[in-house]
Amino acid sequence: LRERGNALFQAGDHAAALAAYTQALDLCDARPERAVLHRNRAACYLKLEDYAKAEADASKAIEADGRDVKALFRRSQALQKLGRLDQAVSDLQRCVSLEPKNKAFQEALRALGSSMHEKMKTMSCTDSKVEQMFQILLDPEEKDADKKQKAAQNLIVLAREEAGAEKIFQSDGVRLLTRLLDTAKADLMLAALRTLVGLCSGHRSRTMAILAELGAPRLSAVLGVEHEQVSLAACNLLHVMFDSLKEGLQKDFRGKEDAVVLDSSKDLKLLIKHLLELLALEGASAHGRDNALNLLIKVVPRKSPKETNNSMSLWVIDQGLKKILEVGSTVCGTPGSLPVTENSRMSASVLLSKLYDDLKCDAERENFHHLCEDYVRSWFEGHELAGKLRAIQTVSCLLQGPSDAGNRVLELEGIMDSVLSLCASVSEAHQLVAVEALIHAADKAKRASFITANGVSLLKEIYKHSERDSIRIRALVGLCKLGSAGGTDFSMKQFAEGSTMKLAKQCRKWLCNETIDAGTRRWAVEGLAYLTFDADVKEEFVEDKAAMQAMFHLAKSEDRSVLYAVASTLVNCTNSYDHEEPDPQMLELAKYAKQHIPEQHPKDKPDFVKRRVRKLLAAGVVSALACMVKSENPALTNSCRELISRVFLALVEEAEDRGGVVAQGGGKALIPLSLEGTEVGQTKAAQALAKITITSNPEMAFPGERIYEVVRPLVSLLHLQRTGLENFEGLMALTNLAGISERLRQKILKEKAVPMIEGYMFEEHELIRLAATECMCNMAMSKEVQELFLAEGSDRLKLMVLYSGEEDEKLRRAASGTLAMLTALHPPICKRIPQVTVHWLEILQALLLSPSVDLQHRGAVVVMNMMAAEREVAEQLMASEMLEILSVLAKEKDKP
């Protein structure tokens, strides 16, 4: 194995050589032999530019023999690339002392010495530059704004590089940055915050030192300032600090941190404690409060159920649940209410929902319920009308978030009666709170029947007689929710014929009325989200281009709470929800038992859906969806992402529409959707990416580095739990990518796709089997894949030879194409072909005698490669009828 590794290394196949040396290490116990193998592996890693592993392997060889100059020299090369020049010099000096006449060592030492001199010069220059930048920024006499802006930008850029960040940190930079923060000037504060992001990014010990210097109260105060950009920059800094404290070092370098065990849990809790306090702080700005909520959403709940520790969520619930509810219960315009934006209550609902979902047992959930009930009671009892409004607003917030908790507090004595009585209030503010609570309660199973019995007549009364559009539009949404209880079932209509059409028309009218504020128009979209279950409503909506564009405009606005309603409306219009065709036998049984049978609306048939999709595309739906995906707001929940993914999949169903979707930013938007969200949402987005990759030029659809981001979603379509269509489209898309470049093939290999592709080559479904074989044909251009066909005990090569003799011409073309590729690129395979099956000769002859020119060409290439590669194989071919067949083919003038 070692000799084989040496030969491969000499041939320039460093990855294969590395594999051979690693295999040899697994089989070898002798210490001297292991030292040589480690030294050889270090050489491979140097060629593959994995310098950390090269240094590690060279160190193991030196441990066995401290006088091993080859290992010392290789380690010095690795250390030099890792930036540890002082250690590299030490190793080179040792090499020179062991072999003083070796000119290569002497030259390397001289070059490294001059390199260190240059670095020292640069560092001293950087020192003076850092000092100069701070002087310009902190000098009150400096009036040149451009000079200050340039100094700030240089500082930010310098902090993004590890060496620059460390230099700023070592040059008393944190204290000077604190002074910039304390100036209360927005431009200087932004420069300080953005520089601190570079200092904290991926470095735990530095983050802890900076936090100790700045203090959590100061950071929290900056987050709560009125200046929106400063607050957002502070939010970004805190997010980076949380990541660094949670994960420790992200970058692959060594330093003092290796020797110190750092406990950052106290710092994490301290930051979270101040964020929770900011939520209920009257002096904090509205967007500062939103930023605090967004941070808590990102950093507190577990990222995955696989993580077992949910202690941070439990701590936040105990310490801060009531502070979160303070934001959720805020009634705008009432005395003493907290400053909030139109997104604040939605953010509070999302945070509460994520905290509740993070709980692991009934006891934890029961504690959550008790805290919510206690909070609602504290406002409902003894605070008169203002308290009742706060209590009802809390119920609305919980119903939009953890609905189980919302249902529990809705059951508390007097709550529902107060909601119904306040719906008739003469005060617009009171009526708004009550009607919204009724709407949120209407689609919760526990209360829907009660509200249908008691609330419908009340909502109709408000809708007909209220003089305020803001109230009428909300009452209409409540009626829409109750009227759409049958979903897409055409046979279940809650209202009289034509009523839903009238409600939808009014929704569209309000939606297009720009004199109404965006917060109120959002409710019109909420109404359409329910009414568009009806196919007649869908048809009228897509005919109203002004209404569609008004909805898309809202989706791009700052009020992100409209996202889910927009996505739901589009899912309904494109029929992209899951629907299974009922079993005919079960239908007959249901008819016999006189049970209800769902009916599809005639206008929900494929032709109607296709026309609706075209009209949505013409109205600009793709740019609206792309804008929705860019949102960093908590309103873009995983379920909302799933809805958007469903719509995108419907939009790319027809091949002729895919180019337009890509041109408007659809391809770019699909990548994050395929990597984050629910499993269903990620799969739908990945399938949409596959469809685009199959019919478009991937390099144009996903330019630059974006094409490499597409690989992982496509590979996810090969998992066994995916449908046959998803498997097929994933394979087709990967085939296209694998044919583009070696770097893409390496990315596919890295994602461990090859074993899955091989598995589908045995699939019974002929199209999936063909797609897998074609994909393997393109993957065979990689050396790593070629080596797999020679692996001991593998039937890969045998399968390709046998498939070349199958009846299915497309499968034969793919398999024989793979053989032609393998025999040309990896000659040792030529010798193996006669060993895998006794039928190899007749299969090759059948290819040459085929009426298909493509198959004849592939067969001729395989035979030519085998003749050139091995004398023994050539003799076997000559002894057969191969020469006569080739002679006949050569005489056919009509063949190319």
C-alpha cells in the first residue's frame, strides 16, 4: 500500500495517495513504519493545501524521530502557510543544523527570514495606522467629514481580518471604541459597533474581554436608542457575540485559547437578562424592542430537537415570560403603553411559540400555562376596563403564538364574555382589540363552534353598521374565517350562494384603497387568505391585476406581519397545498354509508390552475416572493417559508416559465428556502431548484459561487423517504451539474451523494435507473469515482458492463458512455473488464453491431482503449470476431 501510495503521489494523484497511506496506517503497528507513513501523508496534505493536517501528521513523524529532516521541513512549510512563522523558523533552523550543506534548507530559511521582516514592518505600520485612525475619529477639532468616514471604514475593514482584529484589540482598541460609543454621535457609534463585530466574530476569549470592558448594560442601552441604524448595528454585534460565546472559536487557528477552558454561560445569561429587561423598559425605542425580540428568537431556543439541553429556554420562561407578555399585551394609544411597531406583537408571538415548542415534558408546559394564566388574571381582575383590554390583547398574542396556551387562557372565567361585549363598544380602540381577539379565536378548534353560534351574528352586525373601515375590515376577516371552514371542499358552504364573492370583492376594494393605512389593509389580505379556498374567488382575484399588485406591494412593505397571509393566498391560488386523490373503493363505501364526500370545484382543475399561475407571474409574483424571503423578521416563520416554497414549486411546474422565474430572482430565493425551515418546505424548494437545473443552463441560472450552494438541496432529494419523482428530478439535476466542472463533482462527492446514486442504479423504475446511470457517467470524470470501480469486492464495473448489453437503448447508451469514459481516463479498468463477466465480448460486439450510431461509437471507443491499454486484452479481442466487425464498420462511408 505504501509503494502504491508513492506511485500515485509521483503521478500527481495526491488524494488517492493519501487514501493509500491512510489505509496502510490502519494496517501497520510498527512505529518506524508509521512515522514514514505520517511523513508521507503530511506531503499529501501540503499538496492538497490542508495545512493544519499536514502540520499534525509531520508532528507525529517527529515524535517518533526528532532528527527526521523531511518531516521537520514539511512541518515548517505547513506552519508557514498557517501564519506561525516563528515556529516555522525554529523547524528550519533544526533542519539546517542537521544538514548544514543542504542548499534547499538554507534558501528556505533566508526566504522565511525576509518574509518575517516584511511582516514585522507591516505590523509596525499597522500599529501606527490604527493609532492614527482613532486620533482622527476622536479628535473634536477634526471637521473633515470625508476624512473621518474614511478612517471609520478603514478601521472596519481592518477588523474583518484576524491579524487586524488582534492588532486593534492589543492596541487598547476596546477602550477607544468605547469612547466612540459614548460620543452619542450616530456615525461614530456605527463605526465602533461595526469594528467590534470584526473583533468578536469567531473569537470567544476576545468577546468575553470586550463584554467585560463594555458591560452588558451599555450594549443594551445602545440597542434601545432611537436611531434605527445604530440599534440594528448593536443588534448585529450582540448576535455575533452570542454566536462566539456559544460556539467558541470558529476559525482554524491556534492561540492562547487552546490552553484555557473558558466558561461563557454566565456571560450569555447576563446578556439575555438585559435583553429581557429592555423589553419592558419604557425609555427603549420601538425598533430597539423589536431587535431585542428578534435576538431572543435567534439565540434562546434550541436549533434542533437533537440538542438535549433546553435549560436556556426554561431560564428565559422563568425570568422573562411576563416581560415578553408585556410587549404582547400592549394596547397602542393607551396611557403608559410601551412604544411598539406594527411588527412587535407578532415578534412576541413568535418568541412565545418558539419557547413553548422548546419544552420537552408536560410539567414544563404546565408551568408555562400557569405563568400565562397568572399574567392574564393579574390584568383582568381589579384593573377595570384598561386591565381587561390588556388581558384580551394578551389572549390575542398567545393565540397567534402558542395556541394551546391561548386556548387555556380563553377558557378563564369572563374572558370570552368580555371579548363579545367589547365588540359592541363605542370606542374604536376597544372594539379593535376585541374584534381581533375574536378573529384569532375563530380558527381555533376549541372555540370555533362557540364563536359560530355566538359571534357570527355579532360580526355581521359590526360589518354592516360600523362607520369605521378599520373595524369593518376586521369583522369581515372574522366572517371570512368562519365562512371558509369547509376549506377547498366545494360541497361545504357556510354562507349563502354569492356571499363569499361579495366578501372577497370588498376585501379587494379595501386592499387597493391606498388612503387606508397599511396596517388595516393587511387585514384585507387576511380575509383573502381564507376566501381563496373558493375557486370562484381565486378566479376573480387573478383577473384583478390591481389587487394582486397591491398585495405584492404590501408583501414588500415594512409591515412583515402580512407575510403569512400573502403566502397562504398564493398557495390557494396555485393549488399548491397537498391533496391526495381519494381511493375509488373508499368513495363507494362512503356513499354506501351516507358519509360526506369532499368535492373538487370545477375551476380547480389543472387548466384553470395553469392559467392562474401565468397571471400571477405576469403580475410580478416572483419579485414579491423573493423580497419576502429576504426578510429577517420573525414573521418569516418556518411554516411561512414552507408556503412560499410550495408557491415557487407551482410557478416552475411548466418548463417555459422557469427562465422568467430565474430572471426575477426566483433561483436565488429558493436556495435559503431549501436549506432552512420545515422538512416539507425544504424538499419543495429543493424540487423547484431541480426543475430549474434540469431545463436551464445551471451556470446562468446560478451564477458564480451560487451554483455550489445548489448541490446540497439537490442531494437531499436522493434520500429514501423522498418520492420517486423527487429522486428522479434530483438525479437529473445532479447529472447536469456533474457535467460542468471538477469542482462541482468534488462538491457532490463531499455531500456523500455517490453511494445514493449507486443505489438508484438498481432501482426497478426504469427512468430512475437510467437517470442514476447517466449521473454516474458524468461523475466518472472524477479520479475518486474511477478508483471506486477498481475497489476490491465491488460490482460497480460489472453492472456497467451488463447494463451496456440491456435492451433499453437509453440505458445502454448511458452505461456504455460510462465505460468509454472510464477506459479512457483510467486504463487499469481495461484489464478488469474481461474479469467481471464472461459475456463481456458479446456485449462489446453487440454495441458495435447496433443500428444506433451512438452505441457503435461508444463500443468502438471502449475497444480502442482496451487494445491500447493491455497486450493480453488486445490479444483476446483479436482472437475473437472483433477485427472483422471493426473492418466492416470502417468501410461504411455513410457513418461518421
